[in-house]
Amino acid sequence: MTRAKLPPWLLLLMPAFLILAAVVLVPLLLSLYSSFTPYHLTRPETLWKINFPFNYEKALTDLGFWKAFGRTVLLLTIALNLEMLLGLGLALMVSKVQRGQRTLRTMMMFPMMFSPILVGFMFKFIFNDNVGLVNNALQSMGLASTAIPWLVDGNLALFAIICAEVWMSTSVFAILILAGLYALPQDPLEAAKVDGCTPWQSFRYVTLPFLMPFIYIAMAIRSLDVARAYDIVQVMTGGGPAKRTELLWTMIGRTGYVDARMGYANAMGYIAILLSIAFTVYFFLKLQRARRELGMED
Amino acid sequence: MAQVHLKNLVKSYGALSVVHGINLDIAEGEFVVLVGPSGCGKSTTLRMVAGLEDISGGEIVIGDRVVNDLPPRERNLAMVFQNYALYPHMTVRENLGFSLKIAKKSQGEIDAAVNEAAEILALTPLLDRKPGALSGGQRQRVAMGRAIVRHPDVFLFDEPLSNLDAKLRTQMRVEIKKLHQKVGSTVIYVTHDQIEAMTLADRIVIMRDGHIVQVGTPLEVFENPVNTFVATFIGSPPMNLLPGVAKDGQIVLADGTAIPLPPGYKLAEGRRIQLGIRADNIMPEGHALPPTAHMAHVDMKVTLSEPLGTETVVYAQLSGTEVQAKMLNPRPVQTGEVLRFAIALDKCHLFDADTGLSLKA
Ligand SMILES: Nc1ncnc2c1ncn2[C@@H]1O[C@H](COP(=O)(O)OP(=O)(O)O)[C@@H](O)[C@H]1O
Ligand SMILES: [Mg+2]
């Protein structure tokens, strides 16, 4: 009896395959499978009962899920646009600085170096209605007479969360846009000046189209980040009060680990991932179009 | 159309001064070429006229306005850049019409102007392409078209042809000349190529190290160069320069060869000079222009010959200097052959050996 011999290349790649399968493929398939079952963490036997569209149907007909979904899209839209505008402004200003630009660039990246959990705690403190910086400042300046319930009111809490997101991640935009500004060809800008453009028109018609691919890259990266936004929200509001700041992932996290309804949580997770993918594909298509417009064909 | 006046124009970058007080008056509709070696300050001068560089001193007048502190958009001029500087995200049509759009012209006017320019420059079939899909020559034409549609007071060209291959360059040179004859605008054209300068210019401005060395029509600077720099810079092949000393009404070269003094020059005995002879004025006997009243003859050994078809450039040794001569109706020439050359003395130039300045009275 001869043992079947694997070709050496396969043998050498085997450890990589095995590790990838163990850490990516198996959990992925398992979670997908479990989303077809009424899997409950405290009742393992529920894993063996397939009840396919049930979890998905339940998610798609649950008003709470759609509210979280909508809130996530809203957060994504507001945060990304704000970060884009602020990042653009920041990059434009930094690119004009003559001395100490290197230091500024490094400082600009500081917020990215913090753990989102810490950022969450920091902003939770800043917006705390009793001892928070914001309320203290507003009250001592006489702009507010009573404490504003920043983290309690739904809209205000969303605002506070957006502040934290923007504070932490504007530099992603700033840095990518700055890279675009460094690569900006000077000739067309000079041509635009001679062609009669005001500085604003030069920016609008020459600089901005050139920066668009860089902006879309940043958007794509950030859309992945925000769509899975969990840590900051979890720390600041925990999705509350009364689910008023519930986002997809805080909802999924609670359903899975607090309520132990893992099958249902996984089903919602897969829907949320579709949302992420949709945003990323959208920005990627925009990126491709912007590049084609600039004649940077693939 | 407008006149342009540069008065004591100065440019310095910090302590580094690159343009040292240039004075130049350009008439309405004139085609002026700034020419000089790389780094002599031509582009800087042009960019100051355009308003793309601040002026460190002096004055620029366009039409009857001092424009020193006006931004480019208020100077009503058009510029063609060396690297074309097209807008990469716009089609040829949008590139051409951009300045008109900025000037808030109606779409009808823009279309008319764009179509006219495209017609002149044979760009009509390319109107809907992006610059990325054009060849170098086509991009160059778009850049020119973008300038034409504006009907500016002044056209500025900064080495517009230097990225093109030789054949295209010759072709575009003709196009530019025709264009100028057609639109008649004032043109300031920068190049380091003396042939471009000679063929295009109404007047040539020769620059060196941030100074103007000589201003004149192409023939003036060719026939009466003010110094050895202009003499060797203008004309191809460059003028031969032979060091010598004035003695007994003759010029004695380093190796003792004596050549009669060219007519019209008076030199003090013992004055050290440089004798300038263009290749067209030193030719092998039997292959030369008909002799004139003032001829001299020298024997030279051939070191190299370059047949060009209608003529051959012969390199030969005279008094330790390599001299280029032209041979008309050429025959094959062997290296090492000794030929007798005729020099047209009345076409020769004398320059001071130390200052390089022309000694013409
Ligand atoms: N931004 C600048 N800073 C310092 N020196 C410069 C700058 N731009 C040009 N120069 C110098 O000015 C001189 C003239 O440059 P330029 O006008 O471009 O020459 P040209 O066009 O005749 O080749 C060069 O020696 C160049 O090094
Ligand atoms: Mg130059």
C-alpha cells in the first residue's frame, strides 16, 4: 500500500490554508449556517434545527431593526460628509503651511492613534450632563441655564456620537486628501489662473476634480469603519437610552451576547454586511468614474 | 492687441537674483522671441509678464496699464506651456472653451469660438477626446487652441515645441507663424533654440544670466552680433572664433598665419582680438561662392567631414583651433587632406579678446 503523496507546493501551502480555514472560513460558514437556525447560546441543541428564512424574515419585518438600519445610514452619511469637508479644509490649510508642516502632519494623525473605546470614554465624559466639559462651558458662559441631556436625548446623543466619530477620523480624510494635494500637478493650475480663474474657480474646476479619487478612497475606507461602528456608541450610550441611539452593530451585539439569540444576531449581521458592501461598492464605482474622468484609465 | 513694456524688471528668489533689470519695449502685434541658454531667466521673465511670479522690482506695462499687482486673470493674456498644462479631466472641447466659460460667455459664443479654433488647428475630429488620449503634437495644438479662443491682448509661449520630435517641431513652427499672421496679436515667445528664434521672430531678444545681451531683427543679430556670445549662439554651425593679434594692418593668428584686416576695422598695433568667421564665409576653393573684392586664403588640414547633401560641413585645423567650413557642390573629402580655403573678409567679425565685445565701429 502506497501513501498518496501530495505535490510539494501544496504541502508547503497547507499550513497557510489550514490557518486561513480555521480563522476565517470555518467561523464564516458556521455563522452563516447558524443564521439559518434559531440558535440560542444557552441551548446548544437549537443549533441543529434549520429554520431557514425565519431569522431573516423576522429581522426584515422588525421595526427596531429598520430604525437601527436607518440610523446607521444617517450616521454614516452625516459623519462621512462632515469628515470629508473638515478633512478637505484641514488638508488645504496644512498644505499652505510653510514651516513645521511635518510636525503638523504628525499631530493631525494623533486622534487615529487612540483606541475607539478610549475616544468613547473621553467623549462620554465631555458630554456628561453633570460633570461634562460641554455643559460646564455652556453654563459658565451663560449660553445654557440648565444642564443639557446630551447623551439622553436621542438626537443630541447621535450628535455627540458623530462628534466623537468626526474627531477621531477626520484625519483619515485629511491625510489622503493631503496626499492628493501633494500629487496635484501645478501646470493646469497655472493655466487656470491665466485662463481667468479666481482662486475659488481654480479650486472648483481644477483642484477638486483631481482630488475626487482621493476623497472616494477615503470614503470607501471610512464607510467600512462606520458601518461597523460599535465601540464608540457602545461606550457612550450603549445604544440607549431606550434604543434611541441603537445602531446595527450595537443591536446585533446585544441580541447575540446579552439576549444570547445568536442565530438571529448572525442573520442581522449578514444583512448589515450587505449594507457595508453596498456602500463600499458605491464609493468604488464613484472612484473608478472619477479616475476615468481624469484620464487615469485603470 | 497691446504693447508690452518691461521697465527695469528684476526678479530675485531671496538673495538669489535671476533677472537683473530688463528693459524691453514690444510693439503692438510684434512677435518677440526671448532666446538664451537654459537657466538664463527667460521663463521667469515670461512668467512675470503672465503674473504667475511676483515682480521683485521694476514695472510691467501691458497696453496702457501697469499690471505689476494684477492677478493673471486681469491681464487678458493667454499662455502656452511647455508641458501643455491641459486640464486632464476635461475633453478637448471643454479645454478649449474653459476660459470662455469662466468669462461667462453664452454657450452659443463658446461653441462658435471652439469650433473656429478647432477648425484652424485641425482638432475638429478630436473634440470629444480627453487629453490622455492624444499624442504630443495634438496636445500641443489643443494648448494653442486654448490660447486662440480667448482673443487675448498678448500671447505668451514658453518653449511650446521642445517636447515634440524634430519633424513635428518644424511643422508646428510654421503653424505658429501662420497663426500669428492670421490673428496678428502681440506674441512673446521663449525658446532656447536659436533656429526657432530666427525663423519666428520679428525681433529677437538674446538673454544670458538674467541680462539682455542684444535685441534686434534676426538678420541684425546674425550680421552684427554685439559680442562673441551672440556670435556663437546665433547661427548654425556656430561662428568660428580664432584668437589673434593686430600687426601691420594684418591679423596674426597664434601659429603665425597672417590674415588681412577685414575692411571697416581699425586696430591699434598689438591689440589682442578674436577673429570671427562663419562657416558660410570660409569655403574650400572650387566649392565656394564667387570671390569678392576682399578675400583671403589659408591652407587647412581636414579632420572630419559631415555631408548634408547640398553641402558638406568640413572640420579643419587652423592655428590650433577647430574650424567649421562649408563646402558647396560637395565632393567626397578625406580626413587628413589639405585644402585651400577662401575667406570672405568683408563678412568677418572682430571681437576684443578680453571683453568679447564687437570691435565694429
Ligand atoms: N522658484 C525658484 N527658486 C529659486 N531659483 C529659481 C526658481 N525658479 C527658477 N529659479 C532659477 O532662476 C534661473 C532662471 O530660471 P528660468 O527662468 O526657468 O530659466 P530659463 O527658462 O531661461 O531656462 C535659474 O537659474 C533657476 O535655477
Ligand atoms: Mg524655461
